[in-house]
Amino acid sequence: ILTMTPAGRLGNVTLSAALVKKLEEVAQHHGGVVPMHGRLFAQWLHFVFPQECPYPHISGTVTSLTDKAWFEATGTQHW
């Protein structure tokens, strides 16, 4: 992670103490290891790379809308 350079950015990523602590908490929650395909790690990645990694919502808590449904619900276009 520390040596990754996200698309469109220059240089390496600098992790805050809070992000490091959060990753350690994820590991503690899973017996000292971080499940690479787990939601908590995906959430952590979103906070490190917010433009590159989508926020992993809990299954069933959000729904997606078609362009037409979005326009009907909000009266605005999303583009």
C-alpha cells in the first residue's frame, strides 16, 4: 500500500496514524490477519484511495437507480 501510486496522483501514499490504527483494528477483529477480500478491508481501501475504491456498503442497505429513475426522483441529471 505504501508504495502504490494511485492513477492521477504523483508520489506514494502517506498513511495517517488513524488509518494505520483502523487497519490494526481490522486485523485484531480477525485474529491478527486482514482478510484481503473482506468488506472492512475494502472500506479501509476506500479511505486510503477514495477516488479509486468505491465504498463497500453492507449488502441490502443501498439500491441503485437507473438514469431515468434518478431523474424522476431528483429532477436533476447526474452528469
